[in-house]
Amino acid sequence: MKILVLNAGSSSLKCHLFDWVGESQKPVWQAHADWSRKQVAARLTISTAEGKLQESEIPNPDVSTILRQLTAALPMVPDVAAHRIVHGGSLFHKAVLLTPEVQQQAMGFSPFAPSHNPMQLEIVDEMERMLGPKVPQYGVFDTAFHTTLAPEAYVYAGPSHWLERGIRRYGFHGISHQYVSHHAAKLLGGELAASRIVTAHLGNGCSLAAVVGGVSVATTMGFTPLDGLVMGTRSGSVDPGILIHLVRQYGYSADMLEAELNQESGLKGITGISGDMRELLAAMQGGSEPARLAFDIYTSSIARFVAGLIPAMGGLDALVFTAGIGENSPEVRAAVADKLAFLGVAMDEPVNQNKPMDQVISQAGTKPQVLVVRSEEDWEIARQCFAAQSES
């Protein structure tokens, strides 16, 4: 089965074409479009099955133009298309055929994910026009993995009408957390059903998930992706009284609060430099005290939330780092491990420093074990799509 995976962010689109015959499959073609540079042409990079790179720019980019160029470059027509969609609320538990009714339901969650759901569903519409109605399209939702949360894990301590209005913890990065936790259990050689794993998805957005036997039982992001850990430009959890104070004393509007919390907080807000961990580490090496403070706050936030998830699992067998920072920053991994030493975490520092991937990086014989696992979201999307198509 030829599966085209479309993984759209707010200003980028990753595509992978899989010739899927089993779970060891690698993509035979891939492409990446980036239009994050405002008022500038989109950059399109295509990697062929032979490993050749083709780069081009698309002036005045819009979703339709970008998709036309991508589909024109496909080496074959896919049998199905699979889309990452950020927010599906508590409605969708697994990959689902994107019927008009399902698309309408998913669009209803757009107020909770305004930078993602509308664009991702626009891509679904465009791909139907380009591939034709005979190519079925499936949605894989970032919230789906967390639909297993029990009420004590998702109900907020507000008035009961909050829950009636859909205000609850949903959790995000679920596709990544699902793949990483299951792959980590395989790497450890144990039974998935007996595993108690915290997965740390650390990128520009950051979240943790407590996964028991392959099932999400707690997570740090909540009603929106703002909750939980300190992130690149997002605040993470803050005292709600701060927001009330800003409204009363400084006349903040909802839009002003949203902008500051999402775009001007986190590492960027603390340092006044950047939300990029690479730039922060460079500033630390140059003696920047705000950069050092931001690093300490960031890693303390991760350690504090990791420890806070353990009661939901009744123990901890493994801590897994993934995503851009988790996979590529030995400094962050070492600092978090040091703060969790009281749990028995002990890093093998030479291994940690040697660009580890899909391997254990803690000292032999210590528990909990620590791993680095590459997040293969697109592979996981294809796997779930294949399973759903096979069941239909």
C-alpha cells in the first residue's frame, strides 16, 4: 500500500511517501516545504528514493500552490493519504476516514488549535481536488493517544460547567509520545504491557507523557498546548492570578495575553534573546546570566514535572528524550538527569555526549533507565493509517 503522509505545522509541511508492506518500511520519497519567513518565497526540498535532493523556491506561496508542486513531484500516485491533525478533542481515538462529517467535527476544535486545524483541514480539501475522491484520506489526531486519560487526569478543578463546555485536559504531541514509548519498550527488550515510561518531547513545544503498558495515563499539556513545561516561546504553567492582574492593572485583552503567553514567553521571554536552545547555549558559553537562568528554569521544569508524573504510574522504569532538543542537546539531558539523581537516574556521560540515537544513555545496571529515541511521527501516522485501512 502506497501511503502519502502530510504532516503540517503552522508554517511548514512535511510529506513522506511509504510503500507500506510491513512495519520496517522506510519512505521512498519525502519533501519539506517551509514558509516561515514572512513575505518571502517558500523553500521546497524534495528527496527522491535514490537520495537525490531537489531544492526550489515558490514565490508568493499559498497552500494550493505548494501542494500542486509537491503532488507534481510524486513518483507514484498514492493509494491513501494520511494527515496529522492537531486537535480532535475526545472524539477520535485512532486513525479515522476523513468523511465530510469528521472534517466538520474536527473543524469545530479550531478555536482550541487556530494555527493548525484550519490549515490541516484546508490541505485535506486541496488534496481531494488534486488526487481525486477515489484516494481515501485519513486523519491521525495528536490528541488521540491521550483519550485514555481517566477523569482525575483530565478534569480541571473549576465549576462543573467547564467540563460541559469542553474545558478539560486533552494533551498533545500524542503521535510522538505513542511512537517513542512503544519503541523505547522494544529497545529495552521488555514487555510493553509491563512498562512504566515517561516520554519527554522537547522541541519548540514541550510536553511529557506518563505511559503505562503503552497507554497514556497523564500528560503535561492541557486544554491547549500552553500548559505544563517551560517551552521555547510559551510560558508553560503560570499562576492564573497573573493573568487576572494583567487584565485589571494593565488593561490586557485576550489577544494580548495570547500573544505574550505563546510568542514572547518561555526561553525567549526570560532571556530576551531567543527561544532557540542552540542560541541560548551559545549565549551561556559567552557568560550570559539571563541565558543561564533560562536554562536552569527550563531543566528544573522538566525534572519537576517528570517527578510529578510518577505517582500516576506507581513507579518509573524509563525516561525517554525525544524531538529537536531532546534528541540533540546533551546539556539538557545531563542537567535533567542530575536533578533526578535522587530517583536513581545516573547518566553514562560519554554515551550522552556522543550523539546517541535509539539507545540507552544511562549507566549500566541503574534504574530508571534513560534513553534517546528519534521521534518518527510520519512513520507512526502511516502505521495507524495502514491499520485503519486494513480494518475497513
